[in-house]
Amino acid sequence: MAEEEKEEIGRVRTPDDDEVLGVVLTKLGYGRFKVYCSDGNERTARIPGSKRRSMWVKADDVVLIEPWDIQGDEKGEIVFHYSNAQKDWLENKGFLDELKEFL
């Protein structure tokens, strides 16, 4: 019998005042994604250039979005990508209640 491997969870980054959680709906290409956010907005989000090589995002991933100052309801930047274990922790703590239908 194979033992189920559990991924260790250290500190999980939670949203600050100006950040929202989101679920990636589709890839648009060129580092851009269509993301449904916990505040009810659907944003076009991009991975900033400094994180583009180190962050791999695909559809149905949970990400942390920082809305832009201008056009904040339509656009934002992906500042953090959650692993599956971190996603489960967020779900158990109630952070993903607004996103249940997309998970």
C-alpha cells in the first residue's frame, strides 16, 4: 500500500486590504489570464515580468490578485500562486467561500 504523501504547509499568504483571491478561468496568452475574483469581478490579470519565469499558472488555479489603481475592476496583477495544499487550507478556513462554484 502506498502512503498518501502530504505536502507541508508553512505560512499561507492571506489577502491584504487591497488584494483579492481569484480562480483562473482561462489563459489568454502572453502571460495574461481571465480570473474570477472573490469580490465578484472578472479581471484580466497578468504575471509581472519579475515573476514570469518562476510562476507557472494554469486554469482552475487559485491566485492572489492585486487590482490596478486605474481600471481596478477590470485588470490586475497576479502576485502569488497557491499550491494544492495551500488551497485546501484556504478552503477550510473559509477564504474561498465566494469562489466555491469555480473550484
